[in-house]
Amino acid sequence: MKRANIIVKGEVQRVGYRDAVVKLARKLKIVGFVENLKHYDVRIIAEGEDANIDLFIERIEIRKFPMDVESTEVSFETYEGEFEYFEIKRGDWHEELLERLDTAGTLLYKSVELGERSVALGEESVALGERSVALSERSVALGEKTVALSERSVALGEKSVGIGEKMLEKQDKTIDAIDRSKEEIIT
């Protein structure tokens, strides 16, 4: 069993970080607590199986908006077994309420920002769709012209074959006439 004293620095207050830490601790069967420290840091005391504590230390380095852990300072202490569960040590209820409101405001602004980006991407998608339709229409028109030219080409080819056959026929008649003239001259 292991006990870790962890100081977490970064964007970890007023962003729901302590709640995320509690969820991780409960999943990993870790006991102890998490609390805000004066000026912007968070302290965690965690006790549990060695492997679970090591995994916990890795997973609390959350970098997912609005949380952004910049560093963790970990010191290991003698396991004491003093905790039954993992909890958030909260401060004054006014401060906690303001923290929740700050978190909600941050998430609301991010939601609006993402909504604006989504609308912009939607508009780009519509514009690309319109261009695609225009290109498809041009492609169809070119395809129709190609078919018409192919049909003309086939008709001209058939005409050429007909003319070629007539020329061969005339050539055969000419050769026959020359052969007869030769025979007449010889005889």
C-alpha cells in the first residue's frame, strides 16, 4: 500500500478538476481527499494499492478543456490507512458556489464559441456543396456534348466505311477492266 501527497498546478481551480479527481479515485479504489489551496493549486492525499496510486498519478494530469494540468509534485509518505473513502474537502459554501458559477460560465462561453465555429463550418460546407452541384452540372453538360460528338463520330465512321467500300468496289472493277484489256492486247 502507498500514500501520495500531490500538489497539482495549472488551470485546476474553478474548472471542475476536483470532481474529475474524485471520479478517478473511486474507479481506482483510492481513498483520501482533494482540496483547493490558496493561490490556484490543488492538493491531493491519496492512499491505495501501489499500482493504482501510480496509475492515479498519471491520470490526474488532465489536459482537457477547461482543465490544464501544467505540473504535479508528488511525494510519497508512509501509508496510514486513515481514510474510508475519497472526498472533496470544500471551503466556504459561498466560495464553492462562486467556483461552480465560474465553471458554468467558462463552459457556456466555450459552448458559444464552438457553436459559432460549427455555424461557420456549416456555411463553408453549404458553399462547397453549391460549388459541387455547379461542377456536377457542368460535368453532365460536358458528358452530353461528349455523347453527341461520339454519335457524330460513329456516323462519320460509318460513312467513311461506306465510302471505303465503294472505293474498293471501284478499284476491283478497275483492276478487272485492266486485266481484260491486257488479255485483249495479248490475244
